[in-house]
Amino acid sequence: MITVGKYHNLEIIEKTGFNIHLDAQNLGNAYLYSEDNELKVGDTIDVFLYENSKSELIATTKENIPTVGEFAFLPYISSISSGAFLDWGIAKDLFVPLAEQHRPFENGKSYIVHIYLDKIHNRPTATSKINKHITDFNEGTFHKNQEVDLIITNSTDFGYKAIINNSHWGTLYKNEVFQTLSFGQSIKGYIKNVRDDDKIDLSLSLTHKDLDKNASLIEKALQDNDGFLPFHDKSDPKAIQQEFGLSKGAFKKAIGTLFKNKIITIKSDGIYLNFKG
């Protein structure tokens, strides 16, 4: 279903000059202004949808707008009696109801918020009371060495808390962090460990020991599949993640290790185990 506050791939159904109408299906038609002369009726285009102050459905091709269901670190703009407004990169500012502010917002500050769809007004709305949207426990979601997206939040005696993939809490330990981290910073990281209590430890890099484990994991998978796997350095990242629980970068490093040690051969259709004897 098409919703506001998210990206969708929509079909162009009408074009007059730079004015374009898109089929937003259950929401009706969306309006897009574009100076791209190559666009034509029947084409599809990726757009972000929102409603303007007149409740008209607007589309934009601007990238990297935080969407409904995500967390974002956004600057404060202004307030009214019922709430505050944050800048999230489009003409229509993002509203944070007063009841959804952990404390009243202040000039010159930015805040980590969770974006949700207000079911009453059907508009993207935000809350700085983020804990209710994050779980402390893994619940089988993540695996050791998995690459993840992090948003750095508060520092603790142990290090830093971070939001993992818009859903879970994790911890970066200060004796393992060798760079400056700031509140609200977005950064890539890795699942270092899932503890016995199902809480998650994080790392900003994979160690050589981890890389060796990844190489061993792939070698065992080859042994279990008659010495062949239909994966290589150009394979789809999602397929690699699903099959091995590794990022594409970690996978490429691992098969590079196997190749340098003459354990595998890399061909256009996949990787082959070099059997001995």
C-alpha cells in the first residue's frame, strides 16, 4: 500500500512541461515538478511522498529523506503551543507533538527522533521518546560479524549506546573505539557479540580474527555444497547477507583470503573449492 512519508516507485500518468502527475494508487495522484526532459508518460520514478500545507499530495526525487519507521537526528526550527517543528529536508517541516517531547525543544539544538505515521491525521510525525520504539534484546535478528547501520546516542561509563538498524539497542565499548563519535552520528558498524542475556555488543571494525572466521565459514559452506557456491564479488548484497549473514564487504575480504591461500578458484558463475589429492 502506498503511504506518505516513504519512498515509492510510481508511474507517470500525465506530463505538461515540468509538471508531472503520478499514480499513487490508493492515495490518488501525486504532483511532481521536474526539469528532467527525458521523463515521459508510462515511465516509473522513485519519489518521496508527503502532503503540503494545503493537504495536496506532493512527490520529490530528493534522496536521503528519513522515512516513517526510521530514526533521524534533526535540527529544531520553531514551536507552537501544541508542539515543535524539525527540518527533515523538505518544504513541509516535521511536527513533534508536545506530548512526544522528552523535554521541551530548544533553539540551536538537534534531536534524535523516531518518525511514525499519525493515524488520526495520516501525516508523518515524530517523537523524541525513542525508547518505546527500540528493543534491548536480539530475538534472533542479528548475527555475529553482521554489518549494520548505527546512530550514536548517549555515552555511558562503558562507552556508547547506539541504535542498530532502526530497531535495537547495542553497546560500543570505549576501549575499542579509536575515533571521535558524536551524538546523533550515523555510522557503519558490526555485531561483535550477542551476549547470553541476548543484548548486543558492537564494533566499528572487523578484526583479522573475525576475517579468518568468515573465511572458514565460507570454506565449510563450500565443503557442504560439493565444492561450489554460486556467489562471487559481484553477487547481490542481500543474497550474500541471507546466505552467509555477512556484508558484501566482509564476504569479498573472506573470499580474497581464501583465494590468496589457493583454497578457492573464483569464476564468473561462483567460487570453487580447490580439492587436494
